[in-house]
Amino acid sequence: MAKGVKPRVKVPKKAAAGDKITIKTLISHKMESGQRKDSDGNAIPRSIINRFTCDFNGQNVVDITLEPAISTNPYLEFEAIVPEAGEFKFTWYDDDGSVYEDSKKIAIE
């Protein structure tokens, strides 16, 4: 598990049924492409968040594969339609097998 990894998510607390909302996510992660070398000339092993998913009430909203060119602390912003009150579940998958999760509830007004 990478050190200092911290997921952050911003989801509106409520919306009207059928509204399109904007979701913002950021995960603190150093990200190493595997192409750089250390001071001894050895390749630094790749260490990236390689996949991100978001589900709403058990249904997939997004499923993104990330490649080595992704920046440090990847920020993702996307829109989702909210049909009902429920919970968004966010999952980030790391090269080392670690999985980081967060969730946010949304109410219908």
C-alpha cells in the first residue's frame, strides 16, 4: 500500500430526481510511470492508480482505466444523473493491489 494515499470526493448533498450533477474526485498518490531511473540508474517501479470506478446504488456509473501518463494526484470530474436518493461508491485500484474506497450519500429534494 502506497503511503499518504487519501481519496477526496465532492458530491452535492441533495438534488431533484432526474437532475444531472457534477462529481469531483481527487486522490493523493505520488504516481510513478516506471520509466524514470533512480540515482543509481535503476528503473523506479511503476506505481499508479490504474483504475477508477463509481457506482450508484450498485449500478456502475463510470469505469476508467488509467495509464502511466496520468498525473500525480489524479483529479477526475464527471456528471451523473440522480434518479433517486442513494449512495455513490468510489473505488481506486493501485498497481500494488491496494484498493481505496470512499462513499457519499445524496438525498432527493
